[in-house]
Amino acid sequence: MNETEKGPLPRAEAEEYASWFKALADATRIQIVSLLARRREPMSVGEIVAASGVGQSTVSHHLKILSEVRFVLVERQGTSSLYRINENCVSCFPTAADVVMGNPVPAAPACD
């Protein structure tokens, strides 16, 4: 059977990929992921607010969504939280797009 004759993705895999795409379906969340990926170091909510020009409550809301899908990891330090990009999960995202589109992909690291 060739690739075009195969059925759809298994439901659990499709649901996980859908949650990733949904998490990135907002321009502010894309900006936050981009900022954290480019900085390559943990940042506080205040630092993200200052860099993005978005209000604190909005940034906190978006960070919660991004952390739920593991694109962003939270490091608690006393009463503060620092946020950093999850390199493993973000590196899987292009592979997820290829899988959804039925393209062959190389073996990718687990997204934990």
C-alpha cells in the first residue's frame, strides 16, 4: 500500500497535533514562542511583557496555554516563575506538520 492509500492518523495522535496547532493559532503566542526561542534563556512574565508590549494578564494567559502543550516550560523560583522554550517539543512541530500532510519524516525526538 502506498502513502496515499493509508488511512488517517490515529485519533490520539491527531488530537495531540491539533492541540499544538491550536496553541499556535494566535499571533501573540507565536510572538512569545519566538521571543523565548530566540533568547534561549528563561524569562520572567515581566520581561516577556516588556519585550512584547502586551499586558501582564494577557501574557500570563498565553503562557498557560503554551505550557499546557509543553512548548514552554515553567521553572519556579520562590514566588517567581521563569519561562523557557521547550527545545524538544518545539523541534517536533515541523515534523508534526509533515506527518499531518502525509510527508515522510525522519525519526524525531520525543516531545516531552
